[in-house]
Amino acid sequence: MGNEDQKYRNEMIVLIKKLSGPDGKRVSKQFEAVVKKQDAIDKRNMKRLEEIVRQYGWPTRSMFGAEASGAAFLIVQHADLD
């Protein structure tokens, strides 16, 4: 889930840097498509994380390891939450 959380974020950063260039209009469409893909992943990850938290509690380092705990943080950070 951590890899999925980051799947399109680097591509988004590259596209943001190109938005003001001569291909801005084309890049804008590419950016929107990438954001849409990442949003779908973010929603799926958040749903799964909620299931994990309900079943096991927050994925702490001692219980799940540093990588999983860090991924959980990123998933919440990128979630569309109130």
C-alpha cells in the first residue's frame, strides 16, 4: 500500500513543473489524468487501512514494522478527510 500511495506522486511533481511551459495545455490534461488515478488509489488505500485499524488497531512499528507504520501515516496524510 505504501508503494501504491507514492505511485503517481513523483509524476505529478514533474508535470507541475511543466505546467507553465509551452505545452501547458497538454500537460494540464496529463496532470488531471494522473491525479484521477492517484485519487482512486488513495481512496482504496484508505478503505483498506480503515479495515486494518478496525481489526488490529493502528499499525504500530512494534506490531507491523517501520515500513508498514510509515505507509499508514502516508495513507492518512493523503486521504480526503474532514
